[in-house]
Amino acid sequence: MKKITTEDLNLYYGSFHALKGIGMAIEERRITAIIGPSGCGKSTLVRIFNRINDLIEEVRITGKVLIDGRNIYEPDYDLVSLRKSVGMVFQRPNPFPLSIYDNVAFGPRIHRMAGEGDLPGLVEESLKAVNLWGDLKDKLKRSALNIPLEQQQRLCIARLIAVRPDVLLMDEPCSALDPVATLKIEELMTELKKRYTIVIVTHNMQQAARISDETGFMLLGELIEFDRTEKIFTAPSDKRTEEYITGRYG
Amino acid sequence: MDRTLRRTKEFIVEGLIFLSGITSILFVVLIFVFLLKEGLSLFKEYPAGQFLFGTGWYPISEPPRFGIVPLVCGSLIVTVGAIMIAVPVSVAAALYISELAPVKIKDFLKAGIEMLAAIPSVVLGFIGMVTLVPFVRSFFHIPTGLTALSGSIMLAFMAMPTIITIAEDAINAVPKPYKEGALALGATRWQMMYKIVLVAASPGIIAAIMLGIGRVIGETMAVMMITGNSAVIPHSFLQPVRTMTATIASEMGETVYGSEHYFALFALGIVLFIITFIINFIADLFLHRKKI
Ligand SMILES: Nc1ncnc2c1ncn2[C@@H]1O[C@H](COP(=O)(O)OP(=O)(O)OP(=O)(O)O)[C@@H](O)[C@H]1O
Ligand SMILES: [Mg+2]
């Protein structure tokens, strides 16, 4: 099943053409990695899928982005429900300056998904899904800003899971973490893909190779190649992909 | 030769800077010492308990009474009223300016707020006297519009620039990732502002409010002109009141140097100083906490 499909997708920041005719199809319940040199448009691309790019003035988008068969850029598409079903994890963990509990409960509360009585169960379930419950169950009332970075990033994932999304977008989720924490988050992602469609942007090619099922390579706003990860890393069909994965670009 | 000249020059400049720094501190200390000396002289003849807890301020009756309760209450009611009006308006304005307003409107509003801050308080008091006071009188059908409420409204205008400016800084300082995180979870702009931005900015906003209170409680001219100047303990916002500042300003001219009344006004000054100091101190605590 294809979860997200783009057709001739273009994005302009003012007059700067940042995404050029992207066409791709992302499989449901797989990890799809987006790789490419700095500035090639990876973040811009994933920020399309939850329309968080809309916040930037002077952004113009043409083409189609279909999620579950519907174009999310249709004028009457419900932005709130889109962002509820397509969650995003950011480069630096960004827990809210609230308690751990309130961080996880934030989404369910704004979407009125559970009464206050059902919230504790939902919070527990979400923290368990990211393997944080054991560490944090006695600290739920403490500030989320005072836990280690890796736990903060897990908390941010738990915060998304609490609103029951289908898709998780992750823009370099491990770049602020040390190698051990990175491995743990990767393990978590592999677990999560049983239930969620994951799109991850990464600079780290080993990471893409380790965890993803499919990989897209971008260069200067174009999607050069999109294929099974194995194929991209062992037998890329485009010369530029090969040059990049063998380390000949920055 | 050239070098020694430069050295001397540097020495002199440094000395001057040091001197001006020291002078400012020295002045504060001198003022404080003077205030204490004059104010505390009152208690040689007049009991401190009757000063602090006395309910009547009759400085020229025989014997005089210097109970500051009505004056403290006067300041308090006017300040509370002003803050109740100024805080919601200012916080909403700060949110609008930093989160919602298009650039042009934002610049326009900021210029307007700066102008409001630049109006001398006598002028504001005068405008209040000829517009607000008659309005309050006819609106509430009361004998005089010179009331605590009029004072509160006027003072709210004076506190707003302070509160808006500092609250806006606090809101602007809320890290963008918080906002993006909230929106990416499907929060509306309003939910984001009210559940995340206001919470994250709350220490700064509290500091802004405290500084606004400090501004209001120390204000003299405008309140003197429009609160009616009657030293009775107020029971409602629609009564004339008299504040501590207005008392000092209006009576200082009539007292005899070294008289009991003269000392009483200084003692009142100490009380005002302590209140303002505590408020500024709390504001400082919050401003400081924000940085951590
Ligand atoms: N708000 C913006 N306004 C104008 N240009 C932008 C904006 N955001 C990004 N760009 C430009 O668009 C291009 C793609 O940026 P993007 O952040 O998507 O790259 P990236 O592949 O994620 O890079 P990195 O690996 O450094 O995160 C860059 O050239 C960047 O300068
Ligand atoms: Mg990026």
C-alpha cells in the first residue's frame, strides 16, 4: 500500500525553486529515508507532508501530495486533522516547558480525544510505546526540560503517538544525540514501523542503510533516485547517487 | 613621553567613569539615609503603631492624627483597579503584536505605544479630568466623577506601555521550536498561543506586570488630579480616594520644616519606598528566572 504519493511537486521560496518536480511513492508501515547533501531540500520535502511549510510567508507549491489518496493541498483539506495524523519529530528535541505528563497529554487535550479520566491511561500507553514509562513513571509531574536529551526526543515521539497518527516525519532526529542514544532511537524506530509509516531525513548514511526500507537521494531540489535501500547502497542506477554514497559530495 | 601621556589619559578617563558610577550609588544611599532620618524622627513623638494602623489622616487637626491606612488603601484600590484593566489589555496587545499582527500594523502599534509612554502624566491627568471624569460621573449617576475608578483607568493607560513592551519581549523570546511543535501536533494558532506561548513567557509576563504595578503605585500627578483627594478608607471604586503619593505631593508645600506633619510625610515616603522596592525586587526575581 502506498501511503504518501507526490506528483510533479514543486516548491518555491519566493523566486527560489527549492523542490523540482518531485514524484515519489512512500510505502505504508515502512521506514523511508531521505538523504542528500546539505541544502538539497530534504527538510523542505518532509515539511510538505504536514504542511508546516505553510507558516513561512512567500512559499508557493504546485503539484499534488496525496495521503491516503487525497490531495492535502486541496483548499478544503482539514489542516488540524492532517497534522494530527501526520506527526513530526524535530532535529533538536523540543519538549514544551511543561511537565512530562502535560507534554504527552497536550495533543489528546487539544483534540479532545480523552476525558481527563482517560488521560493517565493514554499517557502511560504512549510512554510505554517509546520505552520511557519505566524511567519516567515516578517523575511525571517534573519539568520535561530536565531529562536527558535522548529521553526528551523519545518524549517528543510519545507526544505524537498520543494523538494516534499514521505517519511520523523525522527530520534528523538523532543529530543532537550521542552514538549510543542514536542507536536506541533507531531501535525504537524499527519497533514503531510495525504501526506507523516513518519518513526520516538523515545526514548519516549508515543510519539510512541500517534502518530504512527505501531511500530517496536528493540533490539541488531534485529527487535523483528513489528505490529500495539495498539497491541504493549497493547498485545505484544514477551516477550522482553513487558519487554521494561513496563520499564524493560534502 | 607619548606613552605616559596616553597612560595618564586612560587613567583620567577610567577615574571619571568610576567616579560617576560611585556617585550614582552614593546619591541613592544619601537619599535613603535622608529619607530614613527625617521619616524616623516622627516616631520620637508619634507612636509607630498609630501611624501604621491608624485609620484617620488629619494632619492639621488638634491633636493631629497621622494614620496611613486610608492612604495605603487609596493607593491599593487605585493600583488594583489599574492592573485589572491594564493586564488583560496589555497581554492581549503583546500577543497580537508579536504573534499575529502583519509587519505594517505592528510598526504602527509599536510607535503608538511609544507615544503613549511619552505623554507627560500631567497632560494625561488633565485629559482625564476633562473627559473621563465627567463621563464616569454621568455614566454611574454619582455626585462626582473624581473617583478611584477614574484614577485606575488613567493609570492603566500609563502602565500599559511598560507592560506591553516587556511582555512582548518575553513572548518574542519564546523559542520557535515550541511553537512549531505545538502547531505540528495540530494545535490551532490560538491553542498554541494560549497553552504554550503564554506559559513559556509567563515569568517575563509576571515581571512585566510587577513593573507595571511599580509604575502605577509611584505615579503622582495624574492621580492627584482625578481621584478626588479625600483621605477616607474607600469601600468601592466609585468613591473619591487619596493615594500616598498624592498626599506627599499636595501637603509637602504646606508643612513647616521640622514639624510633626513634615516628618510624617517622610515616614509615608519610607512606606512607599519599601512597597516599591519589594515590587521591583519580585519583578527582578522573575526576570532573572527567565534567563535560566
Ligand atoms: N524559509 C526559507 N526561505 C528561503 N529559502 C529557504 C528557506 N528554507 C530553506 N530555504 C532554502 O531551500 C533549500 C533547501 O533547504 P532545506 O532546509 O530543505 O535543506 P536540507 O536538505 O534540509 O538541508 P540540511 O541538510 O542542511 O538540513 C536551501 O537552499 C535553503 O537555503
Ligand atoms: Mg534540514
